[in-house]
Amino acid sequence: MSWPFAILAAVCGYFIGSISFATIVGRILGRGAPLEPIKMPIPESDRALLSDAVSATTIRLQYGARFGCLTSVLDMAKAAAVTLGVKLLAPEQPLFLVAAGMTVVGHIWPFQLRFRGGRGQSPIIGSLFVIDWPSALIVFPAAQILGVLTRTRPYTARFGPEALLTAWFWYRFASLPHVLFAAGLFVVRLLAMRREIAQFHRLRKQGNLRSLADEFAFLDGSSRIRLFVERLTPRWSSRRRSVSKRD
């Protein structure tokens, strides 16, 4: 590996990753007004989850899903562009993994915003479409399904993709750089979301967000999805009880 080129890839990745499209979109829509911190009310409770993230989720909550989706796509695109550029310049070296990882770091801790950025999911997805596009279509849905089945969705949906990605990369590439890249993403996401996860844990201990329907209401899911989940959950629970009785 060329260390000067590796350092250059890391620096370029960080600075491009630190471009905050959430801030840019928010300033345009808000006519220069800064984005407000996230405050997500908990259903059937007077509590709320607080976050200082500057992300596509912030835009979605303040300006609607259309602009939140636009911000997410822009964040994916910046990571994909950096990863692809380095991969084309040095196709025989894993320097594109360095660039991709540092893009995520820059997105989460941008220096110009006093290290207050997003949580990294969009740039991770964008970089994966360049590194190994099937992984982006496998690990994220798989983590959601695993979270539903194990009733640990607030945790699994956030950290499961990177954990599954580590195993997937080992199976697909048997490459230490790829495995270290995925494991590094897991650590970075854990550090980035430690405060939100601590709040989730506290809220669940207090009896909130215990059901899938509560989670969809909390995440501002559509009424049709929420109704489907409310109907599905009792059937699933009764089926599990009947199976346990037979055993």
C-alpha cells in the first residue's frame, strides 16, 4: 500500500464527507435559519427522544419526507463519488476502503459544524453500492427482519447492518481490509449513536416502545403500515403462545 496515497485518500474522504447536505438543504428551505435539534415525541407518553444530529432525518422531520429523501440521496452520492474515484485511480489497492471509511467519519464529525453531523447510514449505503452493491441490498433489510424477529429492532436496525456486513465481507472476499472496514463502520456507528441508544434503552425500561406499532408511530410511519403492524402483532404473539404451549 502506498502510504502517501492512503493519507491523501483519507484526507479527501474526510473533507468531502464533511460536506453537510442537511445543512445546505436546511438553509435553503429555512431561508438561512439553522436546523433545530431533533425532538421525537414518544407515543402515549409525555417523553421525547432528543438528538443533535444534522442529517437527512432532521430534514425529514422539519421539512417533510421528500426533502429528507433528497438529502439522503445526496449523502449517498458524495460517498459513492469518493469511493469510486479512488477505486478507479488505484484499483489494485484497498485505498477506496480508506476513502469510504473516512467519508463516513467526516459525515458524522464535520469540523466546520463543530463535529456535529449525521449518523452515517446514507454515506455507508452509498459507498457500499461501489464496493459491493449486493451487500447494500442484503444487510440492511436483513438487519430489519432480524430486529423484528428478535424484538430488538431499535438496536439491531442501527448496528446489525455493519455486524452482518463484517460476516458478509469475510464470506465474499476473505479479505482482511474488507473485514476491518466493516468492523470499523460498526465501531463508528456505535460511537455516533451512543446517546440515542442510551435514551432508547431508558425508554424501553420505562415501558415505552415495547411494540412494533409503537415503533412505527414513533418513526412517523404511514397509517396503513401502522394499522398492518397492529393487526399482525397480536396474531404473531398468539401463534407463538400456541406453539410454546404445544412444546
